Amino acid sequence: MSTRGFPLTLRVTVSEATPDEIRSKAVAQALSFFGLDAELDVISAEAELDVEGRYCATVVFRKVA
């Protein structure tokens, strides 16, 4: 089995009141996973309003090589 590196994506789901809060919380989780100095690409991001009037978003990140 090869031990070569391969790209990872990280999917985070956050729930906040505003888009700015969603971005901040999602990026914080991604940096915690990839490292505080990582440069990240957002592969996809989808948000929807939940029953409590907050927004729930799923964001997929990948570390820039």
C-alpha cells in the first residue's frame, strides 16, 4: 500500500443567525483541522433557514496545495 499524500476535503455544518457568523464559524473549524496558517478553498457552501429562524449551512473546504 502506498503512503503518498492525497488531498482531503472537510465538510463542516454550522448554525448561526447571519451569513457573516456562518462564515466565521465555518472557517474557524476548517483552520482548526487544517492548521491556523492554511490557505483554504471553499468547494461548496449551502445554507437554509431552519425552523428556529437561524441559518444552517454546510461548507466544504480544501487546503490549497
